[in-house]
Amino acid sequence: MTTEPQWFKSSYSSNGGNCVEVARNTADGVVPVRDSKDPQGPALVFPAAEFAAFLTALRAGEFGEI
């Protein structure tokens, strides 16, 4: 398994505007998130379980309409 993060954007990010990228295939159980306009800049790092809970809440509409 590779230790380099594989960055991707959401399929909803086709507007070319403000997007974030999320990395997958990290070996240490974390999910890095970065600004797609500044890929060399810093990344926020979340524990995988917490990021999964965030996505579940987002999909359930717990944060209102996006």
C-alpha cells in the first residue's frame, strides 16, 4: 500500500469555485483535507472515524441545506 495520500475532489465540485480535496489511502487512520486552490499549503487532519461521522451527519442533513 502506498503511503502517499491520493487526493480527490467531490463530484459536486465541478463549479471550479471553492473546493476542498480529501485524501484516501493513508496508512495512519487519518483523513487529510486541504484547499484545492492551494495544494502545497497546509492540510487539516481528522481521525477517520470522526470524518466518517461528519459525512454521515452531512448526508442526513444535520447541518441544513448546503
